Amino acid sequence: QVQLVESGGGLVQAGDSLRLSCAASGRTVTDYYMGWFRQAPGKQREFVAAINWNTRAYYANSMKGRFTISRDNAKTTVYLQMNSLKPEDTAVYYCAAHKYTLVTDPDSQDYWGQGTQVTVSS
């Protein structure tokens, strides 16, 4: 069992930056690929980025350049640094975990956090 708790969301203006955190706990957390997904109102949940134990990062093509995922193994925390935010980045951002392999399908994740709201005003 893995527990995920996100934090760091909020209301920002277009062009601002925000860093989200996902604290993971449970057995063998480091066996998991940790990822970020987001879901905007009326839209499907989509993959943002993921990172493995060796800190190799993967991004959705549309997220490259502005978003950076990182992982602090000592604290079992995953971060999502978001820069130059746009109103279309407004969504609930979720942390997720999948054991051993990179999976970008939201329906195939093993564990989810409760989500954190990010709202970007124009």
C-alpha cells in the first residue's frame, strides 16, 4: 500500500510559477514510477510527467519546457515545478504511482492522491 498526499496548489496569475509536492509513504515506495496528472473541468484526466527511482523524467509533449518533475528519494517526495503558467493550466493536479514501469494511462495507475487545485487567472 502506498499513500500519496499532494500540496502546493493555489490561485496564481498567468506567467507565475508554482511548485507542487507529493509526499509518498508506504512499503517500497522507491519501486514505483511517480507521476503527475491533471484534470480540467469537463475534460479527461491527462498525463503530465513521471519520474522513476533513478530520477529519469518523462513528459507529455505538450508539457515539455515549462514543467519539471523531480524526486527527492531521501524524503520520498516528488515535485512538479510549473513555470510560465497559463489559464489553460487550470486543473486539479493529481499525484499517482505505478509499480516498476512507466504507464501514462490514467486508468492504469496503482495509487492516487486526493488532488490539489491549481487555478491560473488571466
